[in-house]
Amino acid sequence: MIFDTSAIGHMEEKAIITAVHPATTRILGKDLQFNSLHVSFQVVRSSMYDDQINKATFKKPAWLSELQTSAPIDGYLMENGQFTVELAKDDRIKQDLNVTIEVNTTPPQK
């Protein structure tokens, strides 16, 4: 099957945090514990991504990228303009926070 390569690319998009929930606390040693959060994001222009599966990576604010406990190299799976990630707990992470992401619009392989 041949794909139209003009549809392949990276787009910068605005996204908003729609939900923040505590994740499981991990104990990493005798006196060291790691607290994290499940954070849900939605692209502001999410209707543009209806019925699509893409990959998303963080662009701004820069500190958000530093809180990723384990980020996939090619980005987080984004379905219908939404995705959820696990981030280290940080008081700056709040519902309605605006962020900039990069969306990889590569079409799915068939």
C-alpha cells in the first residue's frame, strides 16, 4: 500500500491538562519514595484529530519534559486528540494548565 507522504509531519499544538490524579507511590529504597501523577491532556483543536491515532511529545513548558518518569522515544500515544501520561509529582501541574506539544501525524501502517 502506498501512503501520501505529504500527510506525514510534525505539528505544534496547544493542549490543556484536563485531569490530574495521584498515581501509585513507589518505594525505591529504605528511605526513598517516588510520588507521581496520572495527567490527562487534550489538544485544544482536538476535533482536528477525531478518529486518529498519533504520537505526542512535550515542547513547552520545558520543565514538564523533566518530570517524565519514562517517556516513549517516539512520543505518547494520542487518540482522538487526548492522551494520559505519568509524571513526577510537581505542584506546578494543575488542571487547565496550557502546554505546547508536538504531534507526529504519521499515518498508521496497514
